[in-house]
Amino acid sequence: MTNHRSNTKPQATAVILGRAGSKGLPGKNAMLLAGRPMVVHSIAHTRAASTVSRVLVSTDCPQVAKAARSEGVEVIDRPAELAGDHATVDAAARHALLDDAAPIAVILYANVPIRPFGLIDRAVRLLIESGADSVQSYAPVGKYHPYWEVKIDEAGRVDPYVANTVYRRQDLPPLFIPDGGVIAVRRESLYHVIEGQPHAFLGADRRGIHNQAGEVVDVDNRMDFLLAQLMLTETAAHGASETTRYAHR
């Protein structure tokens, strides 16, 4: 089995990042979720994307590597210096793509088993159509809005983090937060590194696509895992679904 598509003009290479270490949920990228290793869900998402011509899994975890190879996906062995707590996403992606010439990289996290159907293609197409340097997916911050954040000192005194007069949620200005669903970035931007600027690889022209709250599940702890398990189980129980469509691609 090969993960190269029959496209005559490849557009994007997907890099799924799944290191072994995790403080919140040890071994999460290889954990069985709805009967499949966590990383396999992201592999299924890439296979449903018409804009992806090649898929790579970057990992230092033998279990993640085994799961990826069982799906016929190329594995990039990640060195220890790119697998620790302080390793950056862009550095791991650059290492994985050293021998790849695709003009667009799609960066995915192995611990995101739930994404809305078509998300990857939406990001890549906006990147191409807009001429931007990168496209990232976002979700609304909702009730965890910075206008309602406070600082609490040792005596318990509360000080608003941002001075404002908003009391109703519907009056809050719309703000969004990266949801971990996808990053699509041009190769030249990914390899543009500026010391002290951790997001320089996203380029100067950065675009965003919106997901609704809960459409992306980023598994960082046990509660996230249980939520993803519940959602995948319920979705499968209701017949034709996004998960079903992913699974049968």
C-alpha cells in the first residue's frame, strides 16, 4: 500500500505530528480510541482530503510508528532533540519535510481525532486562492473571553485583566482561538525562521477559517479523551456520518 495519490499535480503534503511524550495523557497518540490508535483518525482525515497527495507521520514513538505503517503511511523518525517538551511544531515539520518538494505543507496533530469533514481541503484551498502564507483553523472563545478574565492575588483580591463594561455574553466582541484542527502553510514560509519569533513560520499574511465550538476535539487530558470517545461512539451509532465517510475513504 502507498499513500501517494494519483493526482497529476500534487498540491500538499500532510505531516502528522505524534511524539511519544505527553504530561497530560501519557501515550495519548497511540491510545486506542473507538477501536483505533489515536493517530489513525488523523490519517483517515488526510485520506479524505483531495488536496493532499502525500502523508507523513513524524514520531519518536514505536507504537505510533507501527500504527502508521500498518496504514501504509510513511514514518519519519523524529530525533530526540525534536521530541521533548520544548520542541516546536514548526521545527518538527521542517525535519519531516526535508526531502519533500510539495509547495504546501498541512500540519496536523495526532491527538486531534475529530475534525469537521472537509476541513483540510478548506484550509488548502483558501491558501491557494488567497495567496496567503498560511491558513489556520480557529474556534470561538465563547464564555472564556479575555474580557471576563481576572487576576487574583494572594489575599484573594480580584482585578479584571481587561477593563470593560460588558456583562452579557452576547455583547462580547467576537474573538477566536486556534483549535488545533489544521495548519496549511507554504513551504517558503515554513522554512522562514526568525529567532525570538515563534510564529514566524506562519508568514506575514495569515488567514483563518472558523469552526464551531466542539467541532474539533484536541485530546490533551482524560476528559478530552472521554469526550472524543463518546462523540465517535454516538456518531457511529447513528449510521452515515463524517466519521463513517472518513473510515471508508
